Amino acid sequence: MKLSSPLFLVPLLALFSFACEKEKSEVPPAEAGAKSSEKAAAESLPWLGRRSPEPGFPCDVEAVLERSCRRCHWDPTENDAPFGMVRYDDVQASRSGKPIFVLMKQMVAADLMPPLDALVTPKVTPLDPKDKETLLAWLQADAPRSTERCDAPQK
């Protein structure tokens, strides 16, 4: 048998590639897709999990701050945010002669926060109406301190 023609390699390559494909993934395709999308979501929203290390914020407020504010208002701040919202004392501090929570109330009520025109990826989304209501109710009550421990993320 003369092996000068490369056509004899075709069946061998097909057999080899089939064997490799079979071993490539032990995770069923549906599970692989779910795991990769969860990982992608966590990587694309790295600020999720930015929770205050101490009590002070009510847990529902803590959840809103985590989802919608701490992308920028962390320590260190990002995307030109002028202050952090990590600890309760951060929002009680004074800026421009007013407590930061008063400035927060003005910005959220006027729909200036979060800034929808920010040039960041992924794009900033508006506050969910329920989240806005939660945050404004707390801010309008002069941002009272809570003693709740907020260990698990709120939904």
C-alpha cells in the first residue's frame, strides 16, 4: 500500500477528533451554560458583595446600596464618585455643609443618581421603583441607624 496520498489521514483525524470531543467536557451542556452565565454575571457585576462590614444600614437599604450605589461609592471610590457609602458613618459625614444623606436624598429624588449617562460597562440602570422608594423613605427619615446584621443579600 502506497502512502503518498494524504487521504489516508482523513479517517484517522476524524476518529481522533471524535475521541477528543467526547473527553473535552464532563459537564452536561445545560449545566455548563448555567455555570458559565453565573460566572459571567459575577465577573460583569464585581460590586455585588460589597456589603458594609458593620451594622448601621437597615438590611433593605444595605441591599439597595449594594446593588445600585456601591459600584462607584466604595472605598476607594470609582468612576469619579465623591464619597464612599461603605459604613453608616460615611453617609452621616458632612460635605458642602450638609450631611451626605441629605445630598443623597436630593440626588435620588431628582433621578440624578444613579447617573444613567455614565460611560461604564455594563451600563448603569435606573433604580428599581421599589428600591428608590426604600432608599428615599430611609433618607427622608434622616437615615436612622440600624442595629441589624445584614449577612445574607436581600432580594
